[in-house]
Amino acid sequence: MQQRYNLIALLSLCLCLGLAESRTRPKALPITKYVYTTGSSSHVESLLGTSRPSPEAYKTVRNAFAHYEESRSLGYDLELDSREVQANETIMKAKINEYAEGEITPHLFNPSQHIFKVLDAINKTELFQLLRHMPKGAVLHAHDTALASTKVLIELTYKADLWICQQTGDLSAEAMRFAKEKPAALTDAGQNCDWSLLSDVRRERGAEAVDEYLAERLTLYPTTDFLDNNDAWTKFMKIFALLDGLLMYAPVWGEYYYKALEEFLADGVQYLEFRTLLPTLYDLEGTVYTPLDTVRIYVETLNDFMSKSENSAFIGSRMIYAPLRNTDTEGMLGYINTLKEIKEKYPDFLAGFDLVGQEELGKPLNVFIDQLLQVPDDIDFYFHAGETNWFGSTTDENLIDALLLGTKRIGHGFGLVKHPVVLDLVKKLNVAIEVSPVSNQVLQLVSDFRNHPCAQFFADGYPVVISSDDPSFWKATPLSHDFYIAFLGIASQHADLRLLKKLALNSIQYSSLSADAKYDALSKWQMKWDEFLDYVNNVSPNGATSYSSHGQSIIGT
Ligand SMILES: *[C@@H]1O[C@H](CO)[C@@H](O)[C@H](O)[C@H]1NC(C)=O
Ligand SMILES: *[C@@H]1O[C@H](CO)[C@@H](O)[C@H](O)[C@H]1NC(C)=O
Ligand SMILES: [Zn+2]
């Protein structure tokens, strides 16, 4: 309650200030006045009179102006120590090289192209290899059945008793399912397929051909030009459907999560907060599972993962219960009951609540306000909102509801720049924006990353975290590709190691962890950060500077 009153007070304060400002704002502003009125730059103003300045005076004002503007950018407040300054030079050299080449041949600049066309080219850049080694903190926005690489998925399809439902005569796949005997025919409309053991299909058609086919079906790759955002979502949902029978098999569920955690850690991600539908699992014995069993398997798997010495750098993982938004009042009340059960039984593993599914085709938050207001105060919201280009649509206005409902972070927030008051409050209330650049491009919200709205969030110091959403579906690494795009394609040319460090720190700061847990998390991150600086600065573990040329030694590792 307290929180909501504060929010309303703050909102009315903003409104008053806004009105006062527009009443007093003069019509035409010469540059000098502009500099004066935007902030604490009176020293800039005092340098200029009302007539045209001398070139010297102009230069001084311009420097002050640029400096002041840069001082508002994300990460500017960090101070780098000497080792960081040295690493910054190497990283910036790699960045500026690519940037400068891009200016000469813009169509070859990796962030101006579709990610699918440049996956290999990105992999070969020095900047990407540096970012792969960087400890990037946490992934706070990712969906549990789209975490692990295609390689892991294909390996899982080699388990015994996996059946595949195919249309007659061709190498297709409508569904997969583990069973001792041939499963019953699928009855859904449009599903006209027959079950065969996948091992038999592999014998008949050759394992390589089958694996190649499955690999293509399990990602959106290589289609770069879906008809529109809806078309991309349709294929996207088909992947989930095909994966269901594979991943929801109880023995596979935990294994998939374990392998995903391994891949995240290897990519420099030490903590993962994932969204989950909590599907009901199955097995060959016909055991009846509940969503709480799904959580139990997560917790057991995580404990197992954390107990291994090779994973000692890992901080942990928590879940955001995020069922489908395409439901009714009764469905929503069912979700909330499940949510309360999870909170009671696994309080340490639950981060909070969200709703998922294409915002535009599901129901907006507004429809469920009565139910959502019943969620106990000790369970936080982490809503997807504004993942759209439709200004003024209900999806777009989810941003307002998400904020008024007290969301701790906003998933995507792609439309935020069109909502000035939401933006003001996002900053004042410190609500992090979970930006997933690659996802936004593949799902066709933006084509050239240089047009991504996060550029504004970086330029004006908004609380941003970078995430990957569904890296498996775009054949991307757990987080490195999104960092590469954000740093090279979205942030300013001048954005340096301070931004990268800030993004890593933000990902821990804006996680759901308690203050104490964040403290421990930061120390685990700091150890990796120190190793990273040594790596970038070519310092070997015993402290000596290694003679191997940096650029040579990293490519191909
Ligand atoms: C990082 O490197 C760039 C390029 O050399 C430089 O302009 C910038 O000032 C450096 N940043 C810091 C904080 O040293
Ligand atoms: C990048 O290259 C390395 C080898 O240099 C390879 O192991 C890895 O699979 C490649 N990753 C991608 C995303 O292409
Ligand atoms: Zn998402």
C-alpha cells in the first residue's frame, strides 16, 4: 500500500513540475539559454553574451556542452583504475576499428545487418572475442525453454524412447514425445502426422540429415525476412510447440537446465533469473506431476550444479513464474494460487511474477488489474511491457500498468521512448529496463541496431540491463552477442569500458537478490573481473606480462 501512495505522490509532483516548466518556457531559445536551462551549466552560460561569441568562446562553450552531455550517459559515474584504463584502451581499439570500417562501408557494419547474416563475421571480430571473456554479470530476462544451444538440444534427441510425429513421406516434425510404445495419434486440427521412433528415422534417412533438419526447426535461423512481427511470432511459437514433448519429459527437464547453466557460465554469465511457464512434466511411468514438481526439479538441479567445484564462480539462479497472458479471470486466479504455493514452498527460488506470450495477441495487463492487485506484497512483479512498435496500442500502454502495479523491472520496454512520464518515473523509481537487442531485431521491431531506442537510455543514464530473451532460437551465445550489439551498434562511439562495467554491475544491482546476496554476488563477479583485466592486459596468472600478441592469441580460442 505504502508503495502505491508514494507512487501517486510522485506522479502528481511530476505533473506539477511539468506544467510549471511548460508555462515558463520561452518560445525561441538561443543556444546559450538552452545550455543554461537544461542543467547545472551556468558556467557555460556566463561565457557568452547576447551577441555572437568569439571563436574561442564558442569552442569553450562547445567543449563544456559536449562534456556535460556525456556526463549524463550510462556508466559515466564510474572511475576506472589503472588496470581498467589499460584494458579500456585495448577494447576501445577493437571497437573503434570496427566502427571506422563501418563508416566507410556501412552496409558491412555488423550491427546494421540482420544478426543471422553476420553470426560468423561477429565471431571473428576481436571485440566479440574480448566480450566473450568479459564477466557480464547476470541475465535477468530469458525464457527457460530457449536457453541452451542447438547442440545441446540435438544431443537430447538421442535419448532412448523418443518418438517424432511426421507427415507421410517427408522428413518433417510436428511433435516429439517420449514413450515406451507408439503414442496415440495427435488430434489437433491441422496435425496430420504419424509417429515413428526417432532412432528409426535416423537409421533410414541418415543421422546427419535428421540432425540438420531438426537444428533448422528448432531455431528461427536462417529466415531474416518474415512478413511481419506476427509472422515471426507464429514460427517462434511453433518452435516452442515442437520442443514441448522433448523438454517436458521429466528426466530431460533438469538436464536441459543444467546444460544451459554450463553454457551461461562459460559465456561469462554468473547469475540467471529466468521466466518459466512451469509446464506439467511427464515420464514413461505415467507419474502425475504438478507445477510444484517442476520447481522442485529446478531447485534440485541448481543445487547439484552449485555443488560442483568447477562451477564455484556461479552465483545462482532464480525463477520468475510467467504463465501465458492469453487467459481469463479464472485462469489468472489459478496462476496466483500457484504463485502463492511456490512462494510458500520455495521462497528462495522465486523471484516474482510476469505474464508472457506475444503481448499484441494476448490480453493487456489492464484486463487483470483486479486479480493482480490481490498478489501479496512480498511477491514482486517483473512485467514484459511495450514490446511493440504500435504507439498507443494496449500493448504499448502495458507500460503504464506495469509501472503503476509496481513492477521492479520492465521486460523490453521497446516503446518507452513514447511515454515521457513513464520514462521519468522509471528513472526516479529506479525500475530497470531489460533490453534484449537481438530479440528485438529477430522479432522484427527494429532492423538496423543503430535505430534501437536503447541508444537514448544509454545517452541519458537510464537503469538498463542487457539480456538475451531466447538466445537458443537465434543461435546466439547466452549473452555475448547482445553485449556486442549494444556496445558497438547501439551505444555511442565514445561509450567505453565504463558502460560495459556498469551494465555488468547493473545486472546484479537490479536482480531480485537480497542486499546481502548482492554483496556476495559482487565479490564473485569481482574475481572474474580481475581475471578478465589480466587477460585483456596480457598479464599471466603469476603477474608477468605475457609476450603473446593479444589479437593473435584470442582469435580461434
Ligand atoms: C577509454 O578509451 C578511449 C579511447 O582511447 C578514451 O577516449 C577514453 O577516455 C578511455 N576512457 C577512460 C575512462 O579512460
Ligand atoms: C565461433 O568460433 C568458434 C571457434 O573459433 C566456434 O567454436 C564457435 O562455435 C563459433 N560460434 C559461433 C556462434 O559461430
Ligand atoms: Zn521475453
